Amino acid sequence: MYPFLRMTLVLRSEARKPPLGIFDTHQRSMLCLPSDADMFWEMNNGRILTFYDLGRVGLAQRTGLMRMLKAKGWGLVVAGSSVRYRARVRPFQRFDLRTRLLGWDARFIYLEQAMWRGDTACNHALLRTGVTESGRLVATDRVADAMGLSQVSPPLPNWVTRWTDADTARPWPPEV
């Protein structure tokens, strides 16, 4: 089940914190609950993606994106992701959830997210996201303009552009 209570708590608590710059890293301490665990008594990989939702919402709240989305009637969508899992997060362990904006191209916004337990990187995600209006993507130059940003993104890191190139080469629809 989706953690609507956690989402509400994140939105409310982040609204009381000072604003972040659009390229600042959002960081939030979280706790893995038994309901987040799978049968191997570690955080379920699907739940990790859900926690990443919470991190993106926290970043959107602190940067003013959430306010702008509400004013324009726009929504958010994930259009692609790549996740590396390296260390387990077990019930009752605390971890830091970090989220930052890397940049954008004409269609998509790229974010990096990670969960850290002390000095250990537990997992890391690269996400291709978008802003939607009536079920269609909003051009990123319109989003940047609405946020009061330059319409030109800083250069995306090489590993991000290589990922987007590889994903573009992938057959669609899938053959499976």
C-alpha cells in the first residue's frame, strides 16, 4: 500500500523548513519500518522506489516547485529510472535520503537520488522525470520559465547522457 500518511508528513514538515535552491541537495532522515521489509527482512526494492517518491516531493516542496505545480494545475511523472542496489536497509535502521536535480533537456528533467546509512551508500537512482499538463509533457523551457530559471540547463554529467543515449536505443515496444 502507498504510504499516504508518510507523504502527508513529508509535505507538512518540509513546508516549515527554509527554501532550497533548485540545485541544492535535499536530505531527509528516514526510518525503515517492518512494513517496508520483504520476506528477507530487508527494505523491499519497490518500497525503495516509493521512498524516492518521498524524496522528490520533499525537494519539490522546498524549491517551490510544488507551489508552482499547484498554481498551474500541472503534475509530475517518472518517465524512466535506473537503480543500483548495493547495501541492505533493514527494519528499524535509519538512513538519509538525498535528492538533487542534475539538469534537463528539451523534454525531461533528470534527478539523482541515494540512500545512505552513515558512510555506506545503500542504493542510487537516476530518474528521468517530467511535468505534465492534461496527461502530456510540458516542455522543460516552460517549466524553467515558470520557476524563474534560465531556460538553458547546466550540462548534464556524461554518465547521464550515456544513459539517455542507451535508453533511446532500446527497442519500443518491448519484444517480450
